[in-house]
Amino acid sequence: MRIYFDNSATTRPYPEVAEAMQACLLENWGNPSAIHSFGRDAYDALSQAREQVGGLLNAEPGEVYFTSGGTEADNLAILGVAERFQRGHIITSSIEHAAVLGCCRYLEKQGFAVSYLPPDQDGLVSAAQVEAALRPDTLLVSLMLANNEVGSIQPVAEVGRLLADRGVLLHTDAVQAVGKMPVDVQDLGVDMLTLSGHKINGPKGVGALYVRHGVDLQPRLWGGGQERRIRSGTENMPGIVGLGVAARLTRERWPQQVSRAGQVRDCFLAEVQRLVDGAVVNGGLVRRLPSNLNMSFQDVEGAALLLFLDLAGVAASAASACSSGRAEPSHVLQAMGLAEWRLRGAVRFSFGWENTLDEARQAAQILAEQVKLLRRDKHTEG
Ligand SMILES: *Cc1c(COP(=O)(O)O)cnc(C)c1O
């Protein structure tokens, strides 16, 4: 028996995604830029995927740019705007994904000014903080829609209304939010939005950036001029086709899927609280993705607990997958001002539509046993 509670790190592709990708590789393998029938068939598949992704976001197909994933889409948005302006000020939060923070730190070295807004204890940044940070030379606000570690949902639509007539562009990293809550680029009032295939039961190595018509980005890759000159390179057709199918299925299924994930999370949380003393939830439970849970356990190291859980068949993760393996505590939990023991003990459980209530009960039982073992070891050591 193995239980997968790490759906924020990656998700299992839908079988329909794998089938469409295989058909693309075996049958529709033409180059979409070629003018003969092989090329036209591939171009049709590319156009269909663009419509499917646009449909998921309530965007026009012509506003969808395919990339190699969420990381590249974040880079294209932030660096693409910055390089158009050459200088200026950017506002972001201190709990963004490493892709956004990495771009911002790089731009600081290039002479840009960056404000990193700190979250409150619940992992939330407010529109008022954004407003207070605005400067005459502010070019761009990049604020994630949902946080990958604690699932906190940021007030992006409110920031969108705030910036509507100020000539400041708004980008949101919606990689964790898509498929878990309504994500409509018109309602959000964003100019750019990032999504990633493998977080919505699609393939890895493919993502998309929504760019509102009229927003002018500096290309990141130069070459044959694919993706309307913004992102050169022959398209990753199997990945793009797979992403298109994942987008179509996510659009149809997300309300039922996220409600299932939420039921599993709530059951797991209730069981853990019943079985384990000294267990606390990191972050607020109100403005939070139903699929996310982040907890710390008194007198238990998160890294050790993850190892024990894995041996017992439960897959979870420390903070984000990208930073595990490193010893530093999570930058997100640190920014939320949590006590030292909570930083050291933090474990993220993230739930998907395939998880069951039975798994929630079993995993809580296993967790209770492992916490007990670790506490006993600690006690005998001391
Ligand atoms: C996973 C993730 C990314 C990176 O996406 P990749 O497709 O893995 O490059 C970016 N932002 C957030 C919030 C993520 O969770």
C-alpha cells in the first residue's frame, strides 16, 4: 500500500492525457510550422490545445503562449516586462515560488528596485500592502494566486481592481490555483497568468503564460519566431497536446475533484487532531486551498518524519519539493513569523481527486505511530 499526499509537487497524468500524447508521437508528429498536410495536422493540434487552455482561463486562444513549464512562464512574464522598460520598480510577495523570487533577485542585480511584501501569520498579503508599496516608477506587480506551501489564496482580483487604471501590469503565478478554485483572467483583472501542466494532471515540462492582448513582452528565446515571436523553438507538441487535454478535463471536472480533495483533507486533519497531541496547522484555514494542509508536530523534525512516513508508505513533503534536500527552513513559513519548532517540524500534505477517505484514515493512523516513535527516540536520546 502506498498513499500519495504530495499533489502540490506533481500530479498523476489523466489516462486521456497519456493517450493523446502517444497519438501525437506516433501519428501526428509533423512540424506545425510546415505548410504541407503533415504540418497542417500538427498546427491544428496546436490550435486546439491553445483553445483548450484559453477556455480553462476564459482567455482568447491568441493570448496563450506555450512554455516549458511554470518556471519558464514566470521568467517570461517578469523578465519580459522588465526588459521592455530597462529600469523601474517591481512589487511581489516574500512567499512567491522560487521561479518568481529568482527573477526578482536577478533584476535587483540589474538595477531594478523590488519590494517583497511580507505575509501575515495566515500566509496572506493584502491589497492595501500593494497599494502602499506603489511608486511612480512601479512597472509590475507579481502576486501568486495560491501559495504552494500553505495554500493561502491571495487577493489577486482586489489587486487587479486597484491597478486597473494605474498603468501598472499585474502578473499572477496561478500554478497551484488552477483546478482548485475559479481562475478567470477577466474576473482577476490580470495582464499575465502562469500555469503548469504537471500540477493539473497533465505532463511535466510544459506550461503556459496567458498574456492579455496589447501587453508587449521582450522575447526570452530568439530563433524561428514560434509562439508569435515571443518564444522561439519548435513546439513541444506531445506536451502541448497533453496540456490541452488536461486543461479540457480540468475545466469539466474541477469542482467535483477539489471538493473530493477537500473532504479527504478535512477527514485527515480531524483524524490527526484526534490521534496526535501537539499538532498544529500552519497558516489559516479560511482563505486556503481545500487541497492543502501544512502541519508541525511538537518535538518532531519534519525531515525525519517525512522519512519515516515514506518508509511506512505515505508520501508527503517538506515545504516545497524544490527546496527539500536543503537544510534551511521554508522561506514561506519564516516570512509568516512562525516559531522555530514549527519551522523545523513542518510537513505539507497535499490532496488530489484520486485520494480516498480510507487513505486519509490510514495515513493519519500511520502518522500517529511515526510521531510516537520519533518522540520516544528523542526522549531516550535525551
Ligand atoms: C510547481 C510550481 C512552479 C513551477 O512550475 P514547473 O512547471 O514545475 O516549472 C511555479 N510556481 C508554483 C506556485 C508552483 O507550485
